[in-house]
Amino acid sequence: MRTSGGSFGVLVFELAGWGWRGAGLPQVVSQGCKSCRPQDVQFFTTMNECHYDKRMDFFYNRSNTDTADEWTGTKLLIVLCVGTFFCLFIFFSNSLVIAAVIKNRKFHFPFYYLLANLAAADFFAGIAYVFLMFNTGPVSKTLTVNRWFLRQGLLDSSLTASLTNLLVIAVERHMSIMRMRIHSNLTKKRVTLLILLVWAIAIFMGAVPTLGWNCLCDISTCSSLAPIYSRSYLIFWTVSNLVAFFIMVVVYLRIYMYVKRKTNVLSPHVSGSISRRRTPMKLMKTVMTVLGAFVVCWTPGLVVLLLDGLNCTQCGVQHVKRWFLLLALLNSVMNPIIYSYKDEDMYSTMKKMICCFCQENSPERRPSRVPSTVLSRSDTGSQYIEDSVSQSTVCNKSSSS
């Protein structure tokens, strides 16, 4: 590459004579290069300049992203109201799932521990969305680079935590199904290590752009939806997730078909209750439903990010980004509903916990119960005492039900 008059070559040789290695360029140019043209110096300065000290308005303006017009007025109010309701429901319902797994001894198995960890990932997603709501719209342009990295890193980590957890559940289901058992023989120590591994991977993947895979030092590669993420990273991120989605769907379908075939073959020859023989299939249906909801809710957003990474300027990705973000948020809302709908024991435990909480906080709880109990058990005092004790301790005993 040459410029007219050979000044570009003069700049290169004089920089080499000063021992330039990429740092201290302005000082070298000002002291050593006397015959260089200003545009040549500007070329090298821009190529090696990093923008860590800039605010996000600098990057949004370069990416032609108009955050103010899209996030004001009625649209902003609707999005914030829906998002707030979803986040409150996410916190309440997923906390209830975690508490149910801890309280009910029927759930003290690897599958349910991992299911509780998936609920924890959804709870974490709720935290990420709350942080996003307070740092989005017109506020986005006032953020520092580090705060924006934190905002996006929380979202990326929540997705990775859910995805990795579903992969671990697939492994656990495969281990148990291949032996035709309801639950695998994973020890609590191994399950704990798997859970820690899930969160370690999630945190690392959320921190990858902060660690260097960004466009702060090469703004020509910046994306539109994520103005300080390089397009190469968006392509890697979306393709890897979409491939993982496809692999999980194939694996779960194979396990499901295997379980269905084995259940139909062995059912007439296996002793035990019908509900016990159907339990592996019920667990697989629960996981399949969770996986299906996960893929449906996250795939559109990942496809939009992939189009942005491919620099598709005619795809209109800016017009659909916030609706697909709400769709992704909806996934964390749906999971607790799926757990309670597909699993009768989970539904029963959650219902008891809610009823106990409401009764303990109701000032009229005792007066409303005593007369009815006395009238119904007036002829058997001992039975009345037994029923009163059992009713007063139903919340504590639900863990062993």
C-alpha cells in the first residue's frame, strides 16, 4: 500500500527507526516523522485508537441507532408495564419452585435439583431484565462502556445458564433412561459440581466481550443492535447457540422415542402402579415442553442478532428487537407454569405453600376454622384435637408428603 509522494513509506521507515511497536504513536510521529502528510498520520492514529473512555452515545451515533424515538411515550410505558409484571411474576414463581424442591422430599433427586437450578437461571434472568429496564431507551446513550458491558453480560449469562442447564438435564435424563430408572444415580456432590460448572460457563460467556472480543479498538466492525460488540462475536454467539438448540432437540427427541418404545414394551411385564411406570415418560414430557418453549422464545432474537452480525442493513432489525426481547423474557415466565402443569406433585406442593402462606398471614384464620371443626367433631374430642394439630402443622409436614 502506497500513497502519492511516498510519504506513507517515509512514515513506516521513520517509525521503524524509532522502534515503534504500536504504542506511543503520537509521540513518535511528532518527534521523528517530519515529512509525513497529516492524512497518513491520521490513518495510523485511527487504526490503533481505542475508545474505552467514550460514552455510549458515540457508538450509537455511529451505528445510526435511534434509541430515543423507539423508547418514549406510549410504547415505552407499555413495554415497562409488561416487563415489570413479568419480572415480578418471575421472581415469585421461580422462588416458589426452588422452595418446593427444597421442602418436598419427593424432589430430593438429581433431576429436580437441576430443575431448581433452571428456575434459579430464570430468576437471574429476571434480575438481568430489571437492570435492563433501568438502563435502556434514552438512558442507553448516557451509559459508560463498562456499564453497558454489564447490562448485556447479565442477559448473555442468563441465556447461557439456561442453555447449559438444559444440556446437563439431557445428560442426566440419558443416564437414567438408558437404565430404565426414574432418577439417575448421580450423587449430591456431583450434582453440586455440575451446577457450579453451569454457572462458571455462564459467567465466562457473559464476560467474553469484556475480556477483549469487542470493537472498541476497531469501530468499523461494530454491530448495530450491540454497538460495542463486534459482528464476528455476534455471529459466533448466535451460531453456537442455534447449533446447541438443534443438538438438544435431536437428543431429546431420541430419548423421548426410546422411553416411549421401552415403556410400551415393558409395561405389561413390569409390576407396580401405573403412575410409577408412567413417571419416566411424564418427566420427559415436562423437559420436552420446557425445551420447546425455550427454543421458540429465544430463536427469533438469535436470528435477528445473526442478521445484524452478517451486516444485513435491509433486514430492519431495529424495528423488532424489543418485541423479541419481551418474547425471550416470556420464557422465564412460562417455565414455572410448565412445571406446575406437567408435574402433579410440583403443583400440589406449590399450592400447599401458597395456601399456608395465606393462612398464616390471615388475621381471621383461627376464628374461622375453630367453629366448623368443633361442630363437626363435637362428639369426639380426641379426634378434634388430632385434626387441629394436623391442620396447624400442614405447612411443616408438606415436605414429607
